Amino acid sequence: MADRYSQRLSDLSWTAKAVLVAPTDDTYNLIRIPAKSLVKKIWVWITTGATAASTATVTIGHTGGGVAADPDGFIDATLGTLVTAGMLASTQDAQPASEGIYFEKGAVITATTLIGTATDQANFEVYVEYVQIT
């Protein structure tokens, strides 16, 4: 039996945070992820919900990293409604990167907001947990 033990370990673990206050319809570059990183989980904490009858949404995705960009790779608009204050987690979704994704090259976590019919916009924070494997 041949030994194939891995020598690639990580003691570099981070949780990064970005804050969006009353965003408009746009795509925002939020958090830079260094090369050779495994994004494990993303959370969206809606601190102030949008107007109750609104259609305000956010999608959380990524660009760069040596993989195809995906504007809702972590959280799609179905889960990402911005009406009710509270916490959303990528693991609640079934998107391609919802359980994690490895970036060989540097990447950026993005948020795309559509305010829709909201007269009072939502405020939210995005948290990203990742490890760098060197």
C-alpha cells in the first residue's frame, strides 16, 4: 500500500463581515477571499427588514477564484428575501456553493440586491467563514 498522506493543512481560519445599509438595485463586491481558500459557510443577518409587502431580495454569489462566476452560488433570491429581520445561512439553500467551494485563485464574495416594491429598504450584514489551505 502506497502512502499518500496530505501535508496541506490549515491553521488559517477567518470569518469576515460586510455591512450594507439601505442598498439600491446593484451588485456589490463585499469580501475578498485569498487564493487557496475553502469558503465553508455564508450568513446574511437582516438587521432591519424591508417594507412588509415588498419583493426585496438579495443573492449572494462569487466572482473570480478560477471558477465560473455565479451571482447566486451561495444564496438565491428565493431564500434571500429581505422582508423579515433574522439570519439566513447558505446551508439552508440548495445552490451549487451552498455547502462550500474551494477557490484556487483569489475570489470575491458578491451581493446582488433587488429592492423591488420596498419603500423602506433593508439593512443587512454578510458573514463569510473560510479557511486558507497552504
